[in-house]
Amino acid sequence: MATTGQEEFTLDTAAELAAEEGGAKAIQGKSPWAIAGRRLRRNYVALSFLGVFVLVVVCCLLAPLYASHVSHLGENDTNSGGVVTVHGQPVHVISQGGTKIVNGQPKIVFGGIPIGPQWGAAGGQYILGADELGRDIGTRLLFGGRNSLFIGVTAAAISTALSVILALLAGYFGGLVDWVISRFFDLIWAFPVVLLGIALGTALSVNGFHHGFHLFGVFIGLNLSGSSLWITILVIAFVFIPYIGRPLRGQVLALRNREFVEAATAQGAGSVRIMFTELLPNIASSVLVLFTLIIANAILTEVGLSFLGAGVRLPNPSWGTMIGEGSDKLSTAPGLSLFPGIAIAITVLAINVFGDGLRDALDPRAKIRIEHG
């Protein structure tokens, strides 16, 4: 559900809007979700960018095949002293220093510069070049994309699930429960996302996360090392809770006193049943849109944290760590940062455009945005 001015709009009213735009016969007998799907199928721009995102995901999932059949190097395999054959000529992966004769005069040549993209390399090695350790950029780009996408999607899913539960509790029960949860939202909201992420990521990366409890004689807990990807996932999921929970809480508060909730209460439905069978379906469209948009923000946050050393820990690759490693070689080897930067831009743009299209399909009148405090 979303509100515009004093007017409330839920997925249940989508049929009325579609009738105005497409005629009553086009929507007769169709559910609101079917109507939303019909609107989305007409948005060719959004579907095209969804295809771009799917292509990026598929390419990253095929990283092991690329490593074994194209580059013949793993994500962390170094080859600083190696030689690759390019157009029949041997080329050092990392340039060698020394002197060479130019116009009859000796000239000092500095070494240590990794080769750039080698489109004509035998066997397809180093298509995107090498880094300062002789690792294949293409291989690390795909494996880094796997990590960045996994972190972004998983963190968004965890953050959305926690936010939905907290929003339902705050909006339905109100009173003290609402006050405590709202203050929790405000506490996280008060910190900039990146600064809070750096503080939590740095603290947890030192000793990891080792906490748990005993339940009926069984120990339940988390035992994560400082280099685990789950540290970054949990940090990002935590910092984005209020950005999803606050708008959803407002929608639940607006629905709490509606007639269908009172009818369910009169029929003897319990609180849990009302929250998850009456209220949740009415905010499902907003949850889906917010989840889609938060994925892009989670990926960008991972990139920022990893670039600053508070996210993915080396030698694990990610788009953020690759940009960080190449930031001091922009003049000699710009591809180290350029290629992961292009991958980030394409992925985030694709997600945001599709998210906007999904929002328009589910709720054309909504003005849902993710803004960092």
C-alpha cells in the first residue's frame, strides 16, 4: 500500500485504475496481481533491463567455467612471472624493467606494470588484462560479481524480512511496542549508512561474530570468522532495516483500523493471523518494490565498504575490493578499476530501472524511494 496526499491506494484498487486506462473488459475476472503483471509486460524498458540483470547474474554464475576453459587461472591464482603468447609473440604478464634502445639511445624502462586487455592472446588468457599479482581480471571480475551479487541479494532479503516483522508488530500493536520499535528505527536512521557500516564491519572483522544461546539443551548460534562474507551481509542487512521498516510501519498503521481487520477480529482471529493473512497481503506490493530497490543499494554499500576495507576481506574478490586494489594504478593500469566500475554501473542501473517499472506496475501512484539519511 502507498498513500498520495489523503488518498490511500492498495493493490486491491489496481483494477479500478486499470479500468480507467485499459477498459473494463481487459481486466474482467482478473486478480490485482494479474493486472500488475499485464502492466509490467507492457513496460518493455523495464523488461529489457531485467534481461540485462539476468545476463549479468548468468555470466557471474558461469565464472568457474570461464576460469577452467578460458583463463585457466583461478580467482586467486597469481602469475606475476608468467609469459603469455600474443599474436605469436611472448609477452610478460608483469612488465620487466631494464633498458632498451630507442633511436639509437638507451632508455630506462620501468617494470612492474601489468598487461592490459589481450584480445589476441593464445587460449583467451587475460582478455581483460592482469592485476599487479598477475591474476586474471576477467576471472576475478566474474567471481567478484558472484560475491557482490550474493551479498546484495541476501542482505536485502534478510533486511526486508526483519523490517516486515518489525513493521507489522509496531503498526498492529501500537503503544509501547510501537514506541520501542520506532526508536530502534530512529537510532539506526540517525547514522549515515556507510559510516555505520564501516564501524560495524571493522569491529566484527577483528574477532568475527561468535554468539549464541542454549534452547532446550541445544546450542543455537553463529560462529563467523572475520573474513566471512556473512559478516558483510549481516552488517548491510542491519543498517538498511529502517529504510524499509519505516514506510511499511506507516502503511500498517493506516490499515490497522480498516473494516477487514475489524471483521477478522470479530471472527476470533488472533494477532498473528491478522498480521500475516490480513495486513501482510495488503502491503505485499510495497514489500516487493522495496526489496527490489534495496538490492541495488545493498550492492553499492558492499562496494563502498569493501573499497574502504570494512567489507569483503582480501583475498576474496568483489567489485569493491577490485576497485580498491586498482585505485593507485589508474594511470598505468586503468582497467583494474574501470572494468569492475562498469559492471557495478550496469548492474545497479538495471536493478533500479526494473524496480521503477515494477513499482509503476504494482502501484502507479506510489512515490517509493530509498534515501540515505
